[in-house]
Amino acid sequence: MVMKPSSQRLLLAYRWPLTLLLSAAMISMSLMLGGWWFGRGLSSGVDQALNASDRAIEGLGAMVGEVTSLTVTQSFVASLPTIADAGGGRLELASVERNETLRDVDTLSLFGESFSLGTSVAEIKVPVVYRYYIDLEEAWELDLQDGLCRVLAPRLRASLPPAIQTQHMEKKIENGWARFNGSQKMQELEKQLTPTLVQYAEEASLMILVKQQARKSLSRFVHQWLLQQPLGKDLASVGFVQIRFAGEEGGWGDVPAYVQPEPED
């Protein structure tokens, strides 16, 4: 592009004012861009700081809850009684007494079923006491929330073998007209007695009944412990106790919450 002489003289006359004006415009633009980037970074930094603060507060709350639960659990485990026996510390929670009957019936026939030689019967009737306990050396978990104490206790086990009340045992032998093996059947039945009762002790139907009794016993034990602790007013104000045993199926909604008596003044 070719400029006229008049235009050249005009540019030369105002070259310094134009240079200053252009420089001022560039500086202003730089300051505006710098301020915009600074504001954006500051806003992002504030948001990140707020988010970090929220996470720290949530983490602190969770940590405080865990520490509180851990403290209560440790205090409870430390105060558990020690019941010494061959199997270590145990806390017996339930017992059931039942009258058990075992029968062995043996019928012999010839020519199929057309000619019977009679039936031999061996029968034992005996009272049996089934006892159930928890191992105090296994893990416990206690959680306190809004007046409710949830206790995850060790597995409920049967004391084996069951206590057989032999002084009240009744035996009966019947031989068929051509059978003489009743005494042999009785000896076999006596050998099967203890293994059979061990199986009975862990039957699902009996365990359901026993766990109800064990929950009530353990809830009273836990509540008495809470009343004796110097860990704060909240422990003594627990009004409900829920008990679950390790290995149980289902959740907390499947077990009852037992109401505890008001502490005496």
C-alpha cells in the first residue's frame, strides 16, 4: 500500500501520542484479562476449599462416631465376666429341658410279608437339658444411636454333649413271639443316644426358641452394664437393646428391640 506524503507527515506529527494511546490500551486489556483469570481461579479455589472443608467435617463426624462406638465396645468387652472352664470364658444365656424318646423297631417276616416272626422294640425315655452359651473371647460390636443399643454378639453355641438326666431314664424292651434280639437293639440304641441328642441340640426349630430366650438374657445383661458405666448420661438413658448373634441370617429389622426398665433414682 502506497501512502500519500500528507498522510506520512500526519503520522509523524502524532506518532508519540498514538504510541502512548496504543500502549495504554494494551495495558488496560492485559489488566482486564489478568483480573478475569484471577477471579476465576479465586472462585475455583474457594469452591475447592469449601468442598474440602465439607469432606473434612464429614470425615471428622464419622471418625468421632467410630471412636465412640469403639470406646463403648472396648469398655464392654473389658468388663465381661470370666467363667473359666475347659473351653475358655463362656457366658451361658439359655437352657431348655425336654423329654426325649428314642425307639428302635425291628420287624422280621418270612415269605415276603405273609408270615411274621414278630417285632422287637427298644425304647429309651429320658429328660435332657440343652444349654447354650457364647464365647466371651470372640469379637463383640456395640453401637449406640438415639437411645438404641445394638449388640452384635458372638455366635450362640450349644454346650455339647447335652446333660442327660440318667437318674430319670426309662428303658423298655419288647420281643416278638419268635424274636429274641430286644437286648441287642437296646445296646445299639444306647450307643446312638448321645450322638442323636447332639443333633437335636442344633435343630433349627429348637434354635429359634433358644435364641429368643438368649436375646432377652443378653439384653438384660447389656442394660445392667450400661447403667454401671461412667461414660456419660447417654449410656444410662438407653431404652432399647437389640441383639444379633454372629452367623445369623437377615438384618437388624429381623430381630426384636427389647424395652429396658427405667433406671432407679
